[in-house]
Amino acid sequence: MSFDWTTLPDIVWYSICEYLPELTDIIHLLRTNHNLYNILEEDFFWRHLIRIRYGSILLKRYCDEIFSNKNSYDDLCLSDKYLIEFEKQYSQLPSAILRNGWNLIVTGAQNGNMKGFAAAKRAKFYIPKFSSKLKLAIDENIFRNLIHYQNKTTLSKLIYYYLSKRIRLSFAFETYVCFDIARISNAHHPNRISDITSDFGSIAILDSKWLAATRGEFQSIIPGRYAIICRMKLKLLRYEQPNNEDQFTGEFTCIPEFGIMSSFEWDQDWFDSHYVINNSRNDNNERNSQWFEEQMGIITVYELSHVYFGLRIWQIPYRKYAVMCDYIELKIIE
């Protein structure tokens, strides 16, 4: 006796789809049958899936609030008076600050990027003061254009797509060297080598004799709260301990164009503990440093933004580790 599986109750198909790991799996399923297509294209289905996989907080934020929220130009520091003030401040910067100010380097302001300078000023001095007034907000049409889907596509489906994709950049191919002779140049990537364990096939090595620094940026990041995840590993170069005059410290900074920035610092103890924790022995009984994912902070993005980031490491004059970086990821959190 045959059974028409297409007549299963909707809730059964909902439960089946909860176990499908990829969005493409669900797309393939709904294309197999007209009845399934009608069930799995409904707004209620995608809202259900968002709630099950990402929680009720993100469901409410992205399906019920974010497209109806609005911010004023003044609260975003985008009104004419703020833009004029930013240009004035930029023109009055001492050359030493412009060359060496870390936030200016991270945002490209050192190289004349006024949008980057405005982002650095907003994130550090202005947006935190106005954060109680600001809301996570984006226009629905702008969001649809970013996802490259037609207007007839269910909005909750597009939201699920955005939540499920990994927002990542390769350190080897999509970041640029800071503090080089030419200062910042898009022609200068960090030193990189092939690595089959990398998701991108190559990794960046930060092993300068005294200072290694790199910067990059994400484009068109929609509003939300994001954890900044860096996939990295450490290679031991010297076993002897440094003396009191040696320095081995690092800093990671992330600055959204319209949001609250994050800065994370670490010292010699941080490197030592992470090397020990993520160190193992291979079959040849040799030490083999393993990849680990480190959260470098949390940022809040209020409006569609570029997100700038930079990483620097001081090793003066002692050089104990080479820091190897695979990718940086923005991960939406509650």
C-alpha cells in the first residue's frame, strides 16, 4: 500500500526542515512538489525556523522591529553640522597623530578616507552618548537589494538567509599591511603561505621583527550585535623567556561606521596560555600548534555600515611567536 508523503501535516515538514543543515537543502526540498512549495514559502514557516535556530530575540529584532525603526540624522551624527565639524577636526590634526593614530589607521583616515575618520569619531566620542536614542534600523528595500532577491520573495526567508550565512574575510587576501614604508597601500598584503587547513587555502603570518599590523573592512553590514571572531594559531619561535625590558603585546580594534566600537588587548601571558591550550603532539611526537577561534569583542551596528578592523602586535625586541591568522568573522548574537 503506497502512501502519499506530500499530504503530511505542515508541522511534520516544519520538523523535518529543522534538521536540514543548509538553506539550499530546504530550497531543493520545496522544489520537489507544488504542495511543499506552498507550505515552505510561507512567512510563518521561515519565522518558525528563525525562532528554532536563532531564538526569539533575533526573531523579534529582524522580523518585527528592524524595518520599522527609524533614527534621526542628528543622532547618527550625519547632519550637516556634524559633517562640517568632522572635516574641520580632520584638517586640524597634527601630522604625527594622522600618521600614527591607531583608530585613524584602522579606518583608513590616515590615507585620506574622511568616511573612515567620521566613523572613528562617531564610534569613540559621539555614538556612545546617543546610544539610548538609537535603534537598529534599516529600510526594507535596501535590505532586499543587498541580498539580491526580488521583492516577491518572503522577507522572513531573506532574513533567515542573512542569519545563516557566514560573514568572513580572509586575512591572507582581504587585509592590508599597516606601518609599512608607504604607510597603507592596498597593494601590500601581509606575508602569506599556503595552508590546506585554512578555509581559504592560504593564511597570513604576522612575524615582524618588532611590529606587525594589518587592517581590513567589511562592507554593507546590516544593523545588529556582532561578536568578532578571529581564527588564528601561534608558532613558537624561541623557547627562552623574555626579560623585563622585552614587550610582547597586541591589540585588536573594530570600528563600525554607525555603531559602538570594540577594542581588545592582550599581553605575554595571553599568548603563552593560548599556545599551551592549543598545542598538541602529532604522530611524529612533534609539537603542532592548532587553530583556535578567539572572540575579539562585540560591536553594535545601528545602521547599514562599513565595519573597519585592525590588528597589531608589538615584539620589542624579543620575538617569541609568529601569529598566523586565517579569517575574521562577524557573528550575529543576541
